[in-house]
Amino acid sequence: MSEMNELKDYLINSGASKVGFADVNGLASEFVDFPNGISLVLKIPKETIQLVKDEEYEAYWKSFHRQIGKLTKISHKGERYIKNLGYDAFALTMKRNECDMEKLLSILPYKTIATKAGLGWIGRSALFVTPEYGSAVALGGILTNMPLELGTPITDSECDECTNCQDACPVDAINPQKWNDRLNREDIIDIRTCGEYIIDQYKAGLGCTKCMSECKLTQEYLKRDDDD
């Protein structure tokens, strides 16, 4: 088995739901020494999504942050694994990949790595969507100079004419335009309106993840018996 396949198996066995490899060369000046990105997708447990539907937001956020903690551990394990192979690597954790909370934008968006790795696309809501779990996922990443067989980027939305997320948005922030990688984020979502509402809700101990829970593919994931 190749080093790349062994790495992928290691990350899956460490807890990742999906793993993909992407060309990220030149996407962020802070990370110029790492031309390749490893996208880590972690499905959010079904019981966590149910907390959103039940509006149990305090319990939801605790559970969600546990998933982020799990991704952080997987990222660091992957970094160490790659370095032990003799390559350089950088676990792209939330602490290292600083997020501008006003713009809701990190230095190198995890969604960018994931779409370039071919693991999914951007939904109408600007959330990352996978065919297996809808938008009920958390994302992480590792940057490296390790040679990898890169995935085929997804450059256009694979959503059908479903408007569940748009209809569920309490502040009408989602535009009718479907995503493609030639658009700006503002073409598909009013990020200022969305961000202000999310931050206000979070400060109040509430939340707004209706676009995630109402996604048609998320609903299909919740109904399946083959995923815990």
C-alpha cells in the first residue's frame, strides 16, 4: 500500500468520516510552504442535529464543540504521522486558522480545501454539502509538502432545485443563486445579515443552524439506518 493510502486509512481509523487531497498552492500567503491540503470531514452525530430541531442550543453547541475537539486531535495526529514519514506538515486547527468573526472567514477556508479535494460542494446556504451527510459535517485540514494524488475539484453546485435551506433562513439571507467557484460568497448569501444574526443568537445562548438541519441531504442522512 502506498504512503498516501496508508495516511488516508490512518486518518479514517483516527475518526475522520471522509478524507481527500487538494492542491492549495498559492491560496494563502501564510502557508506558502505547503502546496497540498488534506481535507478532513467529520459527520455530526444524528443526536446532535436533533438538538437543533428541538432548539436545545446549549446542548447542541457543547456537542458541536466536542466534534471540533475531535477534529483538532485528528489533525495533530495526522501532522505527526506525516512528519514521521520525513515530510513537513501543519495541522490547520481553528486556533491556527484564525477566523474573522465579522466576516465569518478564516485564513484558508476549510470549505475551499474540501471542494478542491472533490469531497462535496457549497450549498445555497454557503455551507459545505456532502452527498452522504448533507451539511451535517464539521471540517478540518492538514497542510503538507507530502506528494499526494489530488482529487478532482468540484466547481459547481450539485444541489437540485431544493430550496429548504433558503426557506428556513429566519433573516432571508440566502439568495436564489446556486454556487459555483466563479462566484463570490456574497453572490449566494448576505453574509453580513447572516453573521450578525448568528453572533446575536450565540451571545444569547441560542443558535441558528436551520439551514444545516433542513438541508434535504441532511434529512436523508438522519433517516438512514446505516449511520450512527
